[in-house]
Amino acid sequence: MIQTICHKFLEVKDRSSKKPAIISASNRQWYEVTWKEYYENVENIAGGLANLGVSQGDRVALFSNTRVEWAYCDLAILGIGGITVPIYQSTLDDDLEYIINDSQAKVIICEDDNLARKGRTLLDRCPSLKHIIVIESKDPQDDIPPLEVIAQDGEDYVESQPEFFDSQSRTRKLSDMATIIYTSGTTGRPKGVVLTHRQIMSEVSDAFPLLGMGVRDRSLTFLPYAHILGRIEIWGHVLIGYEMVYAESIERIKYNIQSQQPTVIIAVPRIFEKIYAGIISQVEMNRTKKKVFDWAFSIGKQVLEYRSQKKTVPIPLGLQYRLAHKLVFQNIQEKMGGHLRFAVSGGAPLSKELGEFFATIGILLLEGYGLTETTAAICVNTPFDFKFGTVGKPIGDVKLRIDNDGEILVKSDKVMTEYYNNAEATKAAFTEDGYFRTGDIGEIDDEGYLKITDRKKDLIKTAGGKYVAPQKLEGLLKLNRFISQVHIHGDKKKYVVALLTLNSDAVKDYMRQNQMENGTNFHQNPKIKELIRGNIAEVNRQLASFESIKNFAILPEEFTVESGELTPSLKVKRKVVDQKYNDLINELYGLNPGQAHS
């Protein structure tokens, strides 16, 4: 019998019962949870849910940030045959109501009192919803029990039925529905991606061993678990049995990396872009430091070239590299914990230049590719087989095909079974012979590596009929330490323009070094605008005339999830930004405010 992730959880609990499974923090104090304790926490929550009447096929919504209780609840729900419905904590009220009603969720588990209050408002409008649970409450309400109380009730339930969770978990089948994940699309209602245990096991049993992950690894987890890339971290760590450290917050990632010394990190490009900007800002602060870094980086690039071609590094170059490592690279690596074997980037495109930069300084950054509909990765670079500028080769049973218009088509057990309650969208998502339409444009090179060109719907067609891939331009611009975020516009226009946000720390350092008045409105400073203009000119020299950036504007604030400009996986919502900054974009084209710009 082919086992599910629930069977694997039972196995790792028995195999590694006394070993640490999870490391988490409370009030800046770190504590360990063994696999045995992990299992007991999950078992008690499962018993508590069963006590509320949750059984096979029932939907349980998880409305929370990433935290250890998220994983407990997910494994508990799956073990008793329930179906987990993850919901981003930033989900708007209308979408929240839609997801609960569409999925017919019976229970919603909310992170805190604020989200629980939102949950309570759904009771009158969502007939299926019977129970609201809060994970962490400062003001407990009689009708909204804390998860701790549910777990205590579950402990009593388990005492009366000692084999309850074990026997339930063993009855799970690959064909059982496991989760409905609602896509955080930029427009329209979210669509519910249905994944069974077959999709879960196909993904994690191929991807994690292929990366060479083992029981001695330790990951730092911080991605939202409502996003598939974050979610497979739970399942992968259960499959392999490695330790998983929960970051205190996104803001404290750099401190947590240093103190907890992970061997593996899985993140989205935005995280690595910020790390890169921080490194470059430090280097640029001192001329001597920059000179040494530039020398070390040139040596590192030469070594990387040999290693990429699987050639032996010449002894003289190797000696220079040892010195470069001691003087420069070792310090950077220690700030990343000192034990990082590799990092995986997914969820959005990673620029080739960024991947090469990190590899040059001795941190292997491996890009993968997939969607919610493919249970995350269908292609991935590995520590043993990688090529920068690509997303790697297909993994496991994945079959790829490039359609006539360049769209990537995929067939695999990793592909969803359907969009829930949406037969029309499901039919449109597949070809007649069963290949899933990814919506991405790409090509497969002679060595079998997949290269993503752009999202099919994001390609810009200028007034001259030329196609421009905005992600390429955005990636090049974000390599500049002063530029934080970029939005490219130019559809049906004579030329391309850019909206930019600035890396405030780097700009402030630059202004101090150049004895410039350092006010809060530095985005309006003429000298800063000229600095950015020069940086854009450098990028334009790498571009064809039709795709070069002819005008730009600097925005006063960064795009955020809270403002609705970013998805929870930190991708820019193009249509939202276009609408919000319509007048500013018009100005960049010399149009009057209020005119249509596309």
C-alpha cells in the first residue's frame, strides 16, 4: 500500500520519538518539541475536533499566520479525514465569507481575537459554519473556545479511545481529498484548488529527497502556510523527519538565521532581494571594504564558472579563493548562520543575476517552479544539478510540453484534481489530452532545463507590436541597492515606464555619506531622482530599444499586502497598482489625469 503523509507522521513519531521536531520561540526564549510531544499535541487537537463532531470529509478552515499551532491543526485535520481550508489572515471580508460558504467549512480556527471577531460575523451568513476556535486569546469569549481548551477536551477524548488517532490516520487513502486552497488571484473570486493525498505524496516524496534533505537538516520556516510553498514545508519535514525552526517574525528573520543556524531555507525572491540589498549597502559604505569585496567577488565568479561546468578549479585560483573566503565570504555566510547548505527560491521569478551573486559568495540559491495547482514544484534546481537563469529540470513523474503560443503545459500526479465547485474553470484549465495549462510562458533548453519567460497574462504588447516581459525588467532594476520594488507598465503604449519604491536604508546611508539633507521625503529629492535615473540608464544598456524604460516615478511608500498591492506571496498585483496609480502613470505618458492609460 502506498502511504499518505498521515502514515509518515506515525512512522517518524515512532522512529524519532525523543529527537527534536520543532524549535519555536515565546518571548524571545527558544524551546524544543520532540516528535513524541509533537504527535501528542496533534492527537489531542484531533480528539478535540472529533469531540466537536468533525469527521471524514468535513472542512476546517485555518485563518492564521504561520505558527506551530498551524502545523498541529493541519496534521490533526488530515489524520481524522478532514479537509483543511487555509485562509490568509489578510483576506478581505467578502472573500472570507465566499471561501467559507464555497468550501462549506464546518469549523474556522482563527489566530487571535481580532480574526475570531471576523469569524463570528460569518455565523449568520455561512450556514455550514458551526464552531469558531481561537488559537491565542487575550479576551476569551464563552462562544469562542481557545485551541488550548479544545486540546484539553481532546486529551480526555483520546484517553477514552487510546487508539483513536492512530487508527484514523492509518485509514487515510491517497484518493482522499486533503485540502482546498483558494488562490489569491489578482482579480475575480478566488478559485478552490483541490488536492488529495496523492498530490501531496507525489510532491514531497519527489522534491525533498531530490534536494538531498535528510534527518540532520534544519529549516527555518516563515512563509505563509496558506501558500502552497510554505505548506509543503510541513509535509516535507514530516516525510524526512528533519527539524523545523519557526521564525519569530519576518522582521526578525536575519536574527533567527544567525541564532538558529538552519541548513536549509525555503523562501520567495523578495526575501533574497532584501538580503542582497543589505549586503551591497554594507559593502558600499567603505571604499576599502568595497575594493576588497570586488576583488573577492571576481575570484568567486571565476571559481563558480569552473564549478558550473563541473571542471577542476586550478590550484592558483583555488588558493586565491581560500583567501577571498576568509576575508569576505565567510563573514557573510556566518551572518546567514554559518551552516546553510542551500536555499530554495519559489513563488515568483528569481533573476539569474541574483542566483549567480549568491552562488559566487558561497550560498547556493536554487530556483524551483510550480503553482498551487501543481502542489508547488514541478521543476527544481538541486545542489547536484543546477543552471542559473532556469527553474531546473522536471521532477519525478512530471511531463512538460510547450504549447504553440509558448505556454507551459504539465501532466503529473502533482496536478490538482479540480477547481472546487467550478466545472467550467476546471475544463478550461486542461487540454483535451489532460495537460494542465500553467499560464506561464517558457522554453526547454537542449539540456532539459526549463526557463520561464513570463506570465502569459502579464506580457506587455507595446503600440509598436513588440512583446515585453515585465519580470525581466523588474528583476534587473531590483539588483540596484537603492531600488526596492518595481512595477513595469507599457501595454498598448509607445514605450515602457516604471513605478519604483526605494530601499530607505540604502538611500539614507547614501545621503549621509554625501552630506545631503536627510529628510523623510527623500523620494522627492532631485539628487536622488538623478541617482535613480542613472541606475535605470545602466539597465537600459542591457535592453533592446523597444523594452527600455523611457520614464519613471518614485513612490513615497512600498507596496504591501495590507494595502492590497501585493499578494501574500509578495507578488505585485499589476491591475491593482495600475488602477491605484492611474493618474501618475498618465503623467509619465504626458496624458491628463483621469485618461485611460491602457
